[in-house]
Amino acid sequence: MQAPADDITPSRSGLSRLVSPWEYRHLRAVAAVRFAGGGFNLGIGVVLLSLGHRAGPGRERRKFYKWAAWFLVGTALQFSGGYLDMVLARSAPPRS
């Protein structure tokens, strides 16, 4: 009969299986990077919305609004990813 090894990591279940092992070990840092990236995308999206508001009617305005929508969708994805990382960090067992 063999004794259990101490270096075996516990198996992950549920949502934590979707996160890569490196990310899982650094959840708070990854969440901070995602929130920073989401804030950057939010700033670009807001600037593009204001430029689209000032642009003339027609193609130019639609072009600004399309780019703004692209960045704002990225913002929502970054913030939701950061939120999920923070939820996983809170529910993760304490490291010894």
C-alpha cells in the first residue's frame, strides 16, 4: 500500500476547470489585469462615442459608433472575466 503524496494538487471542479493552471495560481493578479484592460477599453469606447456624436451625419457617424460598440463589448467581456476570477479567488481553498 502506498502513502499519498503531499505534492498532489487537489482536483478542480466546476468553473475553475475553465481557467488555465497558471491563471488559477494567480487569480487576483489576472483579475486586476482584466479590470485594467476593461477600464482602458471603456475609455476608448467613450471617446469614440463622443467623437461619433460630433461627427457629421451618415457614414462617418456610423463608423465611430461601430468602433465604439466593438470596444464596449470588449469592456463587458473583460469586466465579466475579472469578476469571475475574483469569485474563484474567494472560493479557492487557502494555499499552504
